[in-house]
Amino acid sequence: MNTTATMHAVRGHRRGGPEQLVYEVAPRPVPGPDEVLVAVRSASITSGELGWDATWTDSFDGTGGSRVPIVPAKEVSGQVAELGAQVSELSVGDEVFGLIPFTRDGAAAEFTAVPAEVLAVKPTALTHDGAAALTLAGLTAWQGLVRHGGLTAGGRVLVHGGAGGVGSFVVQIAVALGASVTATASAQDAEFVRELGAEYVVDYASERFEDQVKDVDLVFDTVGGDSQTRSWQVLRPGGVLVSIVAPPDTSRAGEARGVFFVVEPDRAGLTELARLFESGRLTPRIDRVVPLSDAAGAYAALEREHRRGKVVLRVS
């Protein structure tokens, strides 16, 4: 491929928030030996992403070198445009989706170079918008429930933030795995969360969840703060508090345990999510779709607006 080829991309040239993002012409990436070049169709964005050290440097703790100018948005769906020399499991033209490693440039661009091992083949019936919305949030829910939480059929789950990008997947996946689900949400989102499969919805503004549920096998925390602290009260002995916000204070855990984790790229997990979608038990929930050129505004809206589900950038 011509290494001087260009593309349209959203980039940040200085560390900061949405105000640092610029829609501009940039060099088209060239895939390495174990990578594929993906022609991006859709990308999804995540609240707080522009504050992560990994977005701007080559380390999770900020001690690594700067990568500016960076391309944000780690959730990609698109079509394989070019293969690295060592890639054999994918073909040019394959429609794929995946979670891009956090210390690499993302998918807010017409093309992105991605390690082949983190991509899965997109189900034919799943749109690119839906596939992009599924990756980070869906994998977070899957890994938290199954890998870290050990959820099995018949389990009882409490989800904090059941209407959010991650929470909406936690509800659906837990139900698909045979669990009974209670979720906290606002009153205006209660019916939406019930439609996802929750048996009970607790209005966090007017009710205390610890007065409504008990003997829970797994609490999935997407909120943190006081909600996390109070969650120890509802867990059965041997239960688990799984958080994606902050490490739980286990001094109050009793016979329960606490887990904090950061989602990882995971082809096997994507394959499981695709299987659940194809069986009709999982539907990506999209709050809105905006053009790539409006990415800065979309990131700004993430921080100030209430939403149900994911925000997707339509690239092509």
C-alpha cells in the first residue's frame, strides 16, 4: 500500500477533553505483520475515555511515552482492507468487530490498524453500528459476570446502573445466563430496564436497594461511591461484588469477596456475545448515532447528558 495515503480522522494533538479533538486529514496507518487494516464503518465511544492515561500514552499509568497526536474510540466495526504478512485467520473483505487495545490509536478514523487476534467476525445480521456498540460494554459485562463473577444459572444478580452503556448489557447477559436480575435505575428508565429483562427495578432516587433485595450472589457495580459501599449488605456469604469503577473496600466484605477489573480485548468473549446476539438474547442498545465529523461534540455530550445505551460514530 502507498505509505503516503491519507484518510479523515479525529485526532487530539494535546492531552485534554473534547475541546482538543480535531477532525482532519491524517496519514493512513500501515498494518504490521500481525495486524489488519480495517476500513472503519462505525466506532463507539466511552465516557471518561479522554481522561485515561492509556488514551494519550503507551502505558496505563501515564509513565510511558506520549502518543500524541492520538485517535480515540476503542470500539470498532468494519471491513478488513489489508492483511499483515503473518495474518492467516482473516481475509480481505471480512466484516469484523473488536475492542482495540487501549494504548493504541482507536477507530475514530476511516482506517485503523488492529492486531488480528482481538477481532472477531461480525454476525451478518448485526449492523456495524450495533457491533461497535457491543464491543467494550458487552465485553465488560461478559468478563465481569463470567470470568470474574463466576455467574451460573439460577444466580441472583444486582446491577447498579442498569440503563447505562455497560449496565444494559449486564442485565441482558445475566438473564441469558439464567440469572434473576434486579437493577437500580432512575424512575424514567425503569420500563426500559424491565424490557432488557430485569425482574425488579429499584429507583435509586427514592428507594434504598438494601431494603429491597438480599442474599444476592453477585453485585455488578457501574456506579461506585456509596452504592458500592452499601452493596456488601445485600450479598450472601460467598457472594461477589464486581466493580468497574474502583476497587471495593473489602474491610466490610465479611464472607463475600470483591473484584475490580478493567476490560481486556477478547476474541473468545466477542464470539460468545455474537452467539447470544444470533440467538436473540442480546441486543445492543444505541442512544444515538452521529457522524465522525461530530465526534468532539459527541464526547462532550457523554459527560453532561443522560443517555440509554451507547453513542456511536458513523464513519462510512
